[in-house]
Amino acid sequence: MAQAGKRKRKPRPGLIRRTLRGFVGGALRVIWWIGIRTAVLAAAVLAVATAYYASRIPDIDELLDPREGGSVTLLDASGETFAWRGQQLGITTAERVSPHLVNAVIATEDRRFYWHFGIDVQGTLRALLVNLKAGQTVQGGSSITQQVAKLVWFDNTRTLERKIKEVPAALALEWKFSKNEILSIYLNRAYLGSGATGFEAAAERYFGKTAAEVNPAEAAMLAGLLRAPSRFAPTGDLARAQSRATTIVGLMEEQGYLTKAQAEAARQHPAVLSAAAAARAGGSFADWVMSSGPEFLTRKTTEDVEVLTTFDPRIQRAAEAGMASVFGSKLKAGSNVQAAVVVMSPDGAVRAMIGGRDFGAGEGQFNRATQARRQTGSLFKPFVFAAALQAGASPYDRVLDAPLSLYIPGSGEWTPENYTRGQYRGEITLTQALAHSINTATVRLSEATGRERVRAIAQDFGLGGPMAEGPALALGVSEATLLEMTGAYGGFLNQGVRVTPYGLTELRRKSDGTPLMRGGPGQRVRVIDERAAGELIWMMRQVVEGGTGTRAQLPGGRPAAGKTGTTQAARDAWFVGFTADYVTGVWMGYDDNTPLTGTTGGGLPAEVWGEIMARIEDGLPVSPLPERAPVPPVAAAPAVPAQVESVQAAVRNAVQSVIQGLFGRN
């Protein structure tokens, strides 16, 4: 009975269980030992790394302006901004920008920004789960502080090493700066598309206002650019940018930054571009001006500058509308034929430029008005006639239009043909030869005047490229840009004085307006005398009134002069002409030199020219061209038949007899 009262002992674990317990316990003690020491070591490394980055942090003023270069703001002839180049920046702070902008950025990029210590652990874990589920990176987990660290120290590559380095760098930033200072750095360093670095520059670029003035819809659109500036830039696709902004507005409403009424108003009235940004005008012109100025003051400027130019937005719109009107009704759908336009004043001030179809406001695109050197064809012929007139010829002088063969040493016989092929007019005036663009007559005139004289006249008027040595020089086998040809024709309108195309009038420091350089018309150099220039203008007016350029005639009887040009195999088609107010050049062709189908200089280019000039001249008084009509040659008295002469003599004798009978011989 006594034994029955004793406590019953638990059975002793078996050997296997004891062994497993000992192994697990030992492993846990080892792991704990390693973990503690690893954590201590990691903390020490993190502390050292944080201290290292903290020692390398620049002053706040340097961090607010991240640019290596300056910016260029281009102003039109009336002083209004029409384009930007370089790294645009307007320094601001989190306290000075619109509260809506701060809220939009926080709601979009880091909703716990004011509560974490630089690393948003919860946000990072959430992004990790989302990305693992999607099988790819669809959501970023970096806090604003980490993004600032990346902008300050690291490139944009996505690497594990960079993500690890971001941690101590972010901690260092939190250690040294306040939250608003970190946010200010972010607001100034983030790239937001179209050359705008920072929200101040972006607000000016897209909306024409400061970052302090943006409303909720505009703030949402700017914040939406942070994810993908190129994709969501409103200058590229406004509808896409507005859709992205609507998403941001929803986040702001969800997080309590906007009331339901404010959010609904932002959705009903989405942000739109400023007039300058919406116009997307002057891209070609801006690139040309940037390339024409000194590199250290334009493309590689180290400070913010303003460039005053000759650009006229009204004329640019007229040029774009005129070209679109003709091409919209005359070109086949899907045609990729290219075109370029230059409009300038008689003194060489370029007012508008189209560098190609669908040429936007972006910089660096190929400008066919200034960069494409193409054969000029018959557009070159006025230089032949200018040389002849300067040498003493008259527009009424006669030249032979007949088959012609010339021996070219080393090449053999060369036989130019007219566009009409096989049809010749015989003896014609120089005026007729130019008006109808007769090849054989022009070559004969060039050979009689002298190729060297023709070449010198063309070069003196501004054609700078190499020119053909043989007789084909007269038919425009040499190459030139549209800007060069338009400038040369400006010399004709300028009564024989060379015109140098220019677009820059002044370059000044943006901060205080100090002029750094000035531009303007080049030195006046007379190429041909006023008589020759006036008669050439008169001859070129006949091209438009009854020659190959009749499609360029302007409404209201406004005087216009010009010349068509079509190259061999119709690879290029030109029309350059002028009124008393403006000189305009139009070129058409394919970039790969594919021949044009059914198009000559007297066709679509002349029509485009006419549409553009009609819009430009609308409302301007009609002014005469500075032409000089030549004196027609005195016609020889016609021979009088003998029988008529005898009758006239008899009548004279009878009259004299009557007079003598009445008055006597006295």
C-alpha cells in the first residue's frame, strides 16, 4: 500500500529523442550565437557606412542644384518664351511649392515619408510581395529618402549592390537633414521630361507658372511624371498624361489630401498645357539657333541664359497650316514624303522654319531645312541669269532653244534635254527661257556668260558648298540646303545685296539680363547692281504669272516672284519665291532619294508656297516688288512697198501745188 502512494515517474526519453533534442538545442545556440554576432557586425558595418556617406554629403545649396550645365530659354521676336534647351531648373523648397504638389508627391511616392527613418520597411515588403506575385518588377519600394540617395550618389541601374548601398546613404541623409530638406532636394533633382529637372522647371515648362501656383490637377500630372517622364510627358501624349494624373488624384483623395469635391473637380477639369507648350512650335528653329551660337554659350553653357530670336509664332503657325492644308488634300494616306520650309524677312531674319513633316518640339532631330544638302535643279538658274544681266545682257536679249551637245573632256558628249523632251522653241528671250525653265537655252547662256562668273555669283549670294565644274553647273547639279537657297533668293529681293540668314539677336544672362553677345544681319555686300537685280526680279515675276510657277499665284493680285526647281529623276522638288515682305523656300523629297511620283517644283511645292504665303500676307497691305521693267528694244520701221511709196509721193506733190497756188512760193 505504501508503494502505491508513491509518484509515478515519467518514462525516460529514448536515446534517439535525446540525441535530436541535443542536436536542435545546440544548433539553436549556435545560430543564436552567430546571429547575435552577425547582427552586431552588420550594425557596426551599417554605422560605419552611414558615417561614411554622412561625411560625403554636400551642403544643401549644392544638393538643390544638381546640374552640370546651364539652361537656355529661347524667346521669340516679341519676347515670349517659345522653346527651352539644356537642363532647365528653378530652385525651390518644400515650403515654397504648392501644398497640393507636396501632397501629390507624398501620396504617389512615399505615403509614410514623414513617419519612417529613411527606409520604409512596410512599403519595401509590400513591393517585394507584389513583384514576386507578378514575376517581374512592377512596383518600387524605395522611399523618397532612398530615391534622393540614388539621385545624389548612384546611377539609375537596378542592381542589388545599389539597393544595399541605398540603406546607409538614406540613413545618412535622415541623420543630417530634416524631412522638408530631404523633400526639397527631391523636388529639385527629379527629372520630369522635356529637359526639365525639378518641379519648378517642369511647372514652367508645361503650365507656364511657378510650382507654388499649380492646382490639384496640375500637381497630380507633375507627380505622375516621376514614374516614367518620357512616357507620361504631356507634350508627348496629353491624354496619357491626364489619365495618369487621374490615378494620382484618386490616391490623394484616398489618403485624405483632397476632399471628394476637390478630387471630382480635378477629374472634371484635368490639367492642360500652356499656350507655348501646346503650340509645340519652333523645334526646328530652336535647334538651328542653338547650333549657330557659340557652343560655350548655348549647347554647353554652364549658366542659365536667354536667347532673343527673330522667331515669329504667327508665321510659324501659318507655315504649318499651309503645308498641312495642301498635304492633307493632295498626298496619299500613309505617304512618308518629307518637306521643309523656311520663311525670312528681306534682311535675312528667319521668322519660321519647318525641318520636316511631324517635326516636334524635341531637340536633336534631323532638320531638313538646315542639314540636308540636296541638288537644286532649276532653282539654280536665276544665278545664271543674274550673271548675264550683271555682264550687260537684257531680259529681251534672245537665246537659242534647240538641240545642244557639248564635248566634256574625259566624259564625251553631253546633251542636255528640256523637260518637254524633243520640243524646242527656237529663238526666245531670256525672260521666256527663265519663265519656262528651258534647259538648252540656260546652258547656252551660261557658256556664253562664263561658268566661273556664274559660280562666283552663286557663291557671293551665299551658296557655300562645292559646285560642279562642267556645263551641267547651269542646271543645278550642285547641292545646297534650303536655308542657303532661301537666303540667296533674299539677296535678289534685297536688290542685289547679299543676305545672311540669322535667328539670334541677343544672348543674355538670365539672372540679371547682362548681354553676353549680339547677333543680327551680316555685313552688307553688293553682289549685282540694282539694275540687274531689279530686272531679275521682274523676270522671276514672269515665272509666277505665266511660267512654271503659276500655282504659286497669290490672291488679290499681290505681286510675287520665284522659281521652281526639279532635279534629275525628280528626287527633289523646290519652290523658292518672295513678295515685298517675305522670302519663303519649300523643299520636298524622300530622305532615301526615292524619286517623287508626278511631282515637280511647279506642283506641290508651289502650291504649298502659295498656301503659306496667303496666310502670312493675310491682312498686310499689298506692296510692289522692287523690280525694274526692262526697256523693250526699238522695233525697226517696216519696209514700204514701192507702189505705196509712189502714191504717197503723188499725194505730197498735189498738196504742195495747191499750197503754192494759194499762197505763192513764199
